Amino acid sequence: MDHADIVANERNRELAHCKACQSVLTDPEIGSYCICSLCKSANYISERSAEVDNNDYFNSVYSDRNRQVIKKRRKGFVDFERMYSRFHRKESGRFRFVLDHISETICGAGTSVEIGFGYGHELVQFLKKGANIYGIDLSEEAVSTFKAQYPEYSEKVRCAASWDSVVDVVYSNALFEHLDHPGDFLRRSFAMLKPGGMLVMRLPLITFDKYTGRHISFDINFWKPCHRMLYTLKGLQILLGAHGFKIVESAGYAYYGYKVMSSMLKHGYQDVTYVRDPCLPITSLDSEWAYTKLLVKGLVTKTICSDFAIMAAKAG
């Protein structure tokens, strides 16, 4: 990198703006999250594009066939998750109500599109329920893997960034937080949707605003460099409103899996950042007793983010 590039990068760093509310960020540092002083959303500052950073990870993980779910750990996790949900019955019930409404909306729509369908687990569930839903993803590996696994639905997916006709519902899960330019996504979604159409998203949302750098280090959702943005509800409302969307229904749930994986990070199991599934083999975590203790600690571990579901209507 020559001197001109260094100066340009420094200038861009100094003028970095919050992706949610467009406020100027104070003292952003490359390779770190910078917290917006206005909306409290967390912006990741990088020298590389989100597309490059995320493709490096996802093409690698989609090609990794060596890790298989450990059935004993899956059973233990499910048992503890049920216990956790009973302790948080009201919150989990409200979240499930919104998820059911989302499913009913997608299945009842004329045409829906899931953007960034990844492994395709939800896409297949919707298709099996009779939804007229298509899936698009930028990862060629994700598309080819889906077609090989579900040949009966191979015509329902394609490698693309947007859809070429108007639809009733645009859906994304675990995508929006990966974007460097969320405004571009929202503009494309607005153009794809019919008047009154619905943008539906699931994403981790900051629900504990009194967090520090120490908390970030042990929170699974502060995932460098893939999670480019972690929004607060205030920040998300500002951003959606600026692009013609209004949130009509939403709910959050402090997901138990976030808590377990954050506890793993705190106890030194850094491989969980790559694996991102507490039931898969994790480097150095070989003891089932140690794993069970982490499940117990997950019941009380505090996390910054909750799993959040929103339904936002297209204005006009």
C-alpha cells in the first residue's frame, strides 16, 4: 500500500458514518467495532469489503464436510434450551407468536423471495408447507449445495443479488448484519416489493445498551469480520424509515444458543467463532462434563444481543 492509499484510508476512517443513522463515528479503528453515540449501534470498521470477508468464510464452511453434529450434545442442548424457555415463557411465547405470523404471511403470499438463504433449512420448510418462495444467494457454493441436496427444488434457487420481478414478501435471516451497505439492500427490497408488500427479517439486535469492550470480546454476535453491523432497535427504525419501511410487528428473544456460545468464548474455546453451532465438534472441547457445565452456565450468561424478528411494511 503506497502513501496515497494510506492517506485515503485514514481519511475514510476519520469520516466513517454509522450505517444506521448516518451520524459521524467517533475515533473509529480498523478491525474494531465503533459504537455510534446517537443510536448505540455497533459498526465494524474494515479495510476489506463485506462481500470478500463473508465469502471467504461461507465458501469455506459450506465446503467443510468434516464436522458432524454430536448427537449426545444436541440432546443435552435441546434439554437445557427447553428448561431455559420455561424460565422465559412470556418472552419466548411472544417471539414464537411473531415467528408463526411470519410463516403464515410467507405461506399465504402470492410470491416470496428469501435473500441469502445459506444452507436453505428455512427455505425448504416453507416450500414443504406449500409456499411459493424462491431463494437467492451470492455464494455459488451455497446454491450448488442446495441443488444437490434438494434436487426437487433446484428451480427455486439461483445465484443473484436481487429478484427480477415484483413480489409480496422479501425475507432474510442472518443476512442484514453482514452488509456494508444496508441502504442498497433496502432500496432493492423496496423496488422488488408490491405496494403494501412486507420486508421480513431476522437478525441479532442489541438489547443491552450498557455494554463495554470487555463484553464485546466474549459475545458471539460481535463476530469479526463477518458481522459488519449490530443494530439497536432505534438505529434499525431510523434506517428502515429512511428507505420507506415502517415496522408493524416485532419481537426479540435472548436466544439460549447465543448464551452458550458466548460462554464458550469466555472460557477460551475460540473455535466456536468459526463453528457457530454449540452441538458441533469444537477444538479443545473434548470433555462431555466440561460441555455440560457450559450448558449450565449458558442459563445465566448475559448477552448483548437478542434474536430479533421484524415485519416492516412498504409505504405507499
